[in-house]
Amino acid sequence: METYSCEKCGMSVNATCGKCDVPLENGHITIDDGSQVQVSKCPSCEGKIKSPLCCGEDMTCSV
């Protein structure tokens, strides 16, 4: 299972898709202004959510 952790405080979460019950994967999407946003995506149904935040920053994914 993918684990997202906060580099500042050490908080971590495990994230799975509520629809497919498979672990979410780390990814990025490009928005209209050309910048990239970190997301968590389901490899099965391709649903996406904004990656978890902690201490005001995106949590990182350890693979």
C-alpha cells in the first residue's frame, strides 16, 4: 500500500480508492497555467484526488 508521509512532523497515511479498494499511486496533473499539481490517483478507475497535506505542504509518497 502506498504510504504518504510528512517530512516535517512524520505523520503518515495509507490511501486506497473507496470505489475499487486498491492503493492510490502518486502522480501529477498539469493545470491551465502550465504548473503541475501533485495528486493521488487510482490505477484501476483512474480517479484522482489532491494529494494529502500536512503542515501546510503536500505529503510525499514512498514507493
